[in-house]
Amino acid sequence: MKKKFDVIVIGGGPAGMMAAITAAMNGAQVALFEKNKRLGKKLLMTGGGRCNVTNNRPVDDLITHIPGNGRFLYSTFSQFDNQDVMTFFSERGVALKEEDHGRIFPVSDKSATIVNTLKNELENLQVALHFKEPIEKIITDGTTVQGVRTSEGDYSAKSVIVTTGGITYPSTGSQGDGYRFAKSLGHHVTPLYPTESPIFLTNAFVAERTLQGLALQDVKLSVINERGKTITSHEMDLLFTHFGVSGPAALRCSSFVNQLLRTQESVTLKLDCFPEKTAADLMEEISKRSAASTKQLKNALAGFLPERLLLFLLEKGGIGELAYSQASKEQLEKFVSYCKDWSLNANKTFGLEKSFVTGGGVELKEVSPKELASKKIPGLYFAGEVLDINGYTGGYNITTAFCTGYVAGTHAAYHAFS
């Protein structure tokens, strides 16, 4: 068994596979170590099994949709960006299609199409694939990287790339190995927290399951800090569940909720069911229904909101059984305030093991943005979710993985020959 390489990559996810491919394309002898029995186990799950391979937005928009230190990626995207990701797969015979919000999928609608393309490329480039052989440690002489150690012995390399992912979905092998390796070599790992995660609410209606299963379209959910300042807002779909809220709007707010929960016991969310209309617009719309003033409000306002939510908010405003003619202007304004500015109380999200993405990771101040090389140990590189970078769902995290993998692989190969 060959034990000497130019570049060793730890982790066979999207970042690791791209890093190994790129290093090999630059002439390096590469070994890729994956603790599972196959490559891309988590990648196969993405996009509901369809693999949302990237997002077709301008780079500045990509950065905006990567709220966890996205600006660090400007240098990465100047070398390899989402357009290059699409070109990479297109040139290898993968037909791609664009869906809503710029999301790019393989026409096959199968994640296996993407994983198999990457695997074929690795094999064509004669990358040595080591399955079910976990890395025990990264070997250094105190100043530079020397290689890695497994139960099968030591493997030497001038460059080692850590692409082990985060600690979400640990069943896929994402169990924090990369953070352990980084710490062992003197790197700081910032606090880890779940992102892109459903949110638990403490409001009474949740326990009563009043709104469970109700889906709302194009509403605005905001995260408010203790000083009343809006931290983030997202205008997307929302789903009420037996524990709180899920759906795209909730997932995008979750990382901000978790960051606030480090210093406070609960977090206020504000829900605006009519983000495109003002309170005055809604009052006018309600007044136009005054021809039905003898009807109960719940009948006069039929279709104003989904029925269950309408009944709930009318009841919350104390006018659930009133006719339109019986409701005062103040009571109607209170009802409208619930439609536009309803406060929800969050106390946690799903844990890391059930969340989509890990927030936190290897401290970026200790990593060169141009090369993704360690500033502490020459020959050590990082790519993908192990870094303190996280994006929203919609192809942003996988874009980060592919692009940082490409950059780390390129510069690791250069270093191996320097």
C-alpha cells in the first residue's frame, strides 16, 4: 500500500472531493480518506435527495445569503465561484436546471448524479480512495505538516486538507473530527451552534396545537433582540408545527435565535402576515367589507387569512363572536396589529444533531482567505463546513463547500511542490 503522497484530504464530502480533484488536476499525488464506506453520504441527502448543487445569483447576493462570515469568501469566489461550479458539472455531462430563488439542481433530480460525477473524476485522476479508515491525528514536526496517522499506519504528505464538515447529522460521519484536529494543532474553534433549524416556541397555542400543520405563504418573520432592535427579517413561507415553527422563514432566522440565546433565556420573533401591506391598507380592506356588517366578523372576513389563523387572531383580539357592526375601531386596529406585528416567544431550536448546518468552526482569523491555509502550521488547509462559515439553505452551503474545496486543493498542490 502506498504511504507517500503530495496532498492528503480528510473527509469525502463536497469540499473534500472537490479539493482532491483540484489538487490532482494540478499534478499532485492525492489520497482522500473517508471514514464511511462511500463518498458524499450527507451530500446524497441534500435538497430532499435531489442535491441543490449551487445557486445562480451574483456573487454579492451569494455573500448576502451566507450570514455566517460570508465576506471572508470574496477571495475564494474570485478564484472559483457558483458559475464555475455549474461549468464544472456541465463539462462532465451533468445537465442542470434552475428552479425558484436561483436554486440549481441536476435535471435527473438525483443527488447520486452529482456524487457519481465527483467519484468518477476522482478515479479518472487516480486519487487514492481510503474508505473506513478514520484519521487518528495529523502529524507535524512542530512547525510543518508531515502527514496523517490511521490504524493502518502513517501516511506522509507535505499538504493536508481538513474537510470533515460540521457536527450536524452525526450519522453521516460529521462528528467534529476536524475541530479536534484543528485544536490539536493550536487553532481556536469558535462556539458551535445549530443553524437552518426549526424553532421551538413557548406560546400557549403551541401546546394546545391550535395552529399545528398550518402553512403560510410569503409572510415576514423577524428576530428581535432585548433592546427591541430587529436583527434579521425573512419574507418566505412558514409552517406551524407541534413544537413551534418550521419552513424557510424559520430556518433562516434560527442561527440568529441561537446567537441571542447565548445571553438571554428567550427570543422574541415578530410575524407579519401581510408584509406588502400597511396597517392602514388592512383597515381599509376590512372597512370595504362593512356591507356585510350584520355578519359575524369571522364570516365577513372569510378569505382575509387562512380560516384557522383568522379565527385564532379574532379570538386573540376578543372579537371572535362579534358582528362587524359591533366591533369598535380600536378592536379592529388591535386585530390588525396581530396580523402585522404578532409576537412569538422562542426558547430553543432543534439541536445540532437534527439541524442542517453547523454555525461556528475554525477561527477565520487564523486562516488565509486567499489560500485557505493555516496561518499557524504550513501545509495545513481547511475547506467547507469545518470553517466558521454558514449560509442559508438554497444551495449556499454546498457552494461554499465546492468553492473552498477548489481553492484549498489548488493551493495545497502548489505548496506540495514548493
